Amino acid sequence: MRGFLLTLFLLFWATAAFAQVYINELDYDQPGSDTQEFIELVGPTNSSLNGYTIELVNGNGGGVYRSVDLAGQTIPDDNVAGYGFFVIGNPTVPNVDFTPGDWASQDNVQNGAPDGIVLKLNGVVVDGFSYEGVLSGNPDITAGMAITPTENSSPPNLSVGRVTLGFDPNNQDQFFAAEAHDPSPGAQNAAHGQILSGDPPPVINGASIARTPKIPDADQNTTVSAEVTDNSAVTLVELRYRINGGAQQAAAMVNTSGDTYTGDIPESAYNDADRVEYWVYAEDDFPQGSESAHFNFFAGNTPVFDLHAAGSNGVLLYLDYDARVTGVATVAHGVFSTTNLDVYLQDASGGINLFAFGLEPGLTITVGNSYTVTGAVDQFNGKTEIIPENQLTEIIDNGPGVLPGAVVKTIAEFLADAETYEGMLVAIAQVTNTGAGQAWPALDSDANVEITDDGGASRIILRIDRDTDIDGSPEPAWPVNVRGILTQFDNGGAPLDTGYQVQPRSLEDIDIILGVEPVSGGELVRTLKLHGNYPNPFNPATTLRFDVPASGQAAAVELAVYNALGQKIAVLVNEKLAAGRYEVQWNGRSDAGAAVPSGVYFAVLSLDRSEQQVAKMVLMK
């Protein structure tokens, strides 16, 4: 997934668009040994295949089991109504044009139930289909790309073949013969009924396709423009779209200048977080039709958790969708990487990794600030990411936000619903080192330390990153409470359901204080009272004890720390508590995790936002 920088540019500006080159014929199963398998492409004669790749997809999980790079290849000058046929297979296949270096003597193409094939131009799908059933688990192959014809290993040898040119991910079957017929590598699929017209369909210039704005607000139209040409006359250009996978709709695209056509998806068609799929369709006076590649975005502002939606194999459903999210930074830039943008944002629904290669000078990500980010949804070893194309223009600092507290659960609870918490700030109480993982890291070293909180029944990796200040520090005296970002690193391929980790941001996330601890019941507590902290003066931490009086029900209690200027810098308790005596520690840090300087501080205890108690504390370093 790390080729996303090029992919992002192409997805927005759509250099692939109209597929002048198609998968024309496939022979994937033969009587006896499968030595004569082949893939045939059709396209205008002498067309360059630079940028084109073929991906063969395994129906068991949806992974790509073979990729063929066609750089340097060219469609032959067969000149059948202006088209040529490019054949990929073993040297013994008739009219073969190209044998990939990793092509074995047989069994190069899997034989279905189901499997699939995809043709991409610069990373964008321009053709493809699944055969012998609907294929799931691969974001490039939709249910509508399943075709009817099938082969088998009984004589005679047959192939599946295209009849007409076109690509529609919602109905690929319309372009193929209903049954398999005699193969014809390097020639028109005559046995399948293919007749190529001498009048080519309109050409939709993919490099010209543009969308404004990139992410529309829920009350903004989306304007799409494209250049369309034909050897005779363009008679129809439409902007076709679907909202949330629903029925196809269309808006007319009008000729605004030269070969440029422009149309709008009306704002009335979508709301915040709606999924919008769109493409350009054109017809000429023959009539013949052409269709561009399909593009996807989320309209308006989208909850972070919506981007985590995945199939049963853990692969994200909305890979490469453009989206806009707003969340509070829980990790600052430079913490997990000093060379790349690698931070985390969290909103009320979930958390996400904000990632981009490189770190733009002048870009600052501050813990506790709110950011609005526009980018493409990506996935790296299971981890959900949003990737801005331009760090300076697509990351907006909204100023201070409300820093979320860590979600506290057991390891077993997190692992039972890991995707819900992936990307969020979490904490786990009283963990120990199992000794089964890597050793505590030396300076400038990473480490995967395996921890447990229940004697080894439940385990998770505590990922120590060398870019933090944790490596080289003494190993803690287990058990300790730990905090960090719940992330994922599953490099075993689909299904992406393992490799979850807790990644602390600094030493302050190791051996933390979790919550408020009751000291006694409330049977003797009659009044609200904040006892003096101890020790006082203190360095680096101090303990505060307070009483919550009986009131017949749990009371809303806040214990906060203020500096000498009256600014609230840390909230130690903010919850409903039953009557009783409690204590909590303050570690001399702000809610943002920053160590505060020496000086006088005030602990303010409030009950139901009215009655208050104050204690003076002195931090002396």
C-alpha cells in the first residue's frame, strides 16, 4: 500500500480513465496439464502498454497471487478495424507476444470457483472480471464484475471471450459471450461472436477529468469536467453517479469549451458521510459508448469509524476513497517518526493514523489540537490510514480541542473488538512482561515486548518505537499500567485480523496512574473535603485525598489542577462517584503530557459544579 502517493494523484486526476485496452480473452483451464493458458488484451494498434499491469486474484481471500507488469510492451499492428491483440502466455501458445519472467511451464492462471483478473493503468482499475462466481475480499473486484461463461478440464479446450468493448463494474457480463468457445489467441474472438467496428468509440481523456471541490460540503454541488473526442461526432456525455451504492443516476454534461464537457452532481443528492461513486459516459453517432474509470469520495465530514469498515477478511471496503475527517491529535509529529508524518487523530467515533511520506517544514501537529484532514483512505498491514495529498493545504489546524482520555479495558476486551479501538488512545492496567517477546530495547532500538494482564491467557504486543524516549530507559518493575495508541501490524496478508499492538508515545505512558482509587466507604463522610496533598512540596508526583459526602446518589465530582494564572492544566477526576474517601496521584504533567515547571499550583475539588474545596501545592524541581 506504500505506493499510495502516486495512486492518490492518479485517483484524483484520473490518468487512467477510458480503457482503450481491454482483457479480450482468457483461457484458464485445459484438458490435462494447463500449459497453454493465456491472457489476451485488445486495443488500438500500436498502443503503448506502459503503465498497464495485470493482477490475478485468488478467490480464497481476495489476494493477488500474480502480477504482470506490461511496461515496454505494445499492442501489435494486427489492424482488425484498427485494433490489435496482445497475448500473454508460455512460448508455446500460438501468437504469444510476451512471457513474464516468473511464468511457470504450467498452472499460471488459477481455474476458478471463483478467481479473478484485473487490468490497471497507473494503479487505476480499467477492466477486469471474476469467473466461476462472485469474488469477495478484493477492493478492485465488485459483485457486478462476475461473468457467466466458464471453462472446465474436459475436452475440447475452450476460452471465455469478449464480444463488445466496454467496462462496467456493475455489469461486466454484458460484454462477454454467454458461453466459452474455441480459443483464438492473437485474433478476433470469432467463435464467441465478436465483431470489432471500424468506427472507434469516443475517447474520454482521463488526464483531463477533474472534480471541484475535492470534498464537497453537504450543501455544495460537485462539478466534474472531462475532455471527450471522437473521430466523427460526440452526441452524448453524461456524469453518472451512485449514492451509497444505490441506483445509478445521471446528469447531463454540457460542452463548455473545445472538447471539454462539464456537469454537476447536485448537493441534494447527498448528505454528510454519504459515499459518492461517479464516472463519465459518452456516446458517438455510430452509436458506440465509452465509460471512464469510476471514482469515489465521502461527501462532507465523515466520522472516523466509518473509514474502518472492512470485509470479513479485514480488507477495508473503502480503500482509495477520498474523505474529510475532523479529530483531536493524540500523537504529535516527530514522536513515531522523525522523517514522515505519522500521527493519530481521534473523534467521538474512533481513531485513525494520519500518515504521509516526508514531513513538510512548517507543519506542526500538536497534541490536544483539533485538525480537519482531507485525504485518501489507505491500509497498511491492517492499519487504517488517511493520506493527504498536500500536507500544508489539506491539514487544517482548528486550534485547541478536547483531548480524549484513554479508553481503559483489559487485553481480552480490546482483542475481542480490536477494530473498534484501532487508532484510539487506550490504557491497560497491571500488565507484566511475558518474556516471550523481544527484550526491552536498548538505545536507538525498536522492540515488540509481549505483555499480559491475566497471567498469559491474553497477550498483546507493547510496541516500543526507537523515535520515542522509551528505548534505552530501564525496564519498568512489572506489573505497571500502560497507555498508548492501539494500532495494527499484520503483514501476513488477508485475513487482516491479527497483529494488534499498543504503542506508547513516551515514558509518561509507561507506569501511569489509572483513575481514582477508593480508600474507604462513605458511611462516615458528611461533607466535601479536599485533604492536603502529600508530599508537599513534591517532585515529580504527589497524592491527593478527598471525601465525597453521602447524598443518596452518585455525585458529579471534578478534581482539576490550575496554575498560578488560573489556567486549568490537568483534570485528574471527572466522573460520578459514590460517597466515600478517594485518592489520586498527579504526576506534574498537563493533560497534553507536558511536564510543568516548578511553582505553585492549586487543586480544585468541585461537587455537582457548585461546592468547591481548594488545596495549594508546590512543585519543586
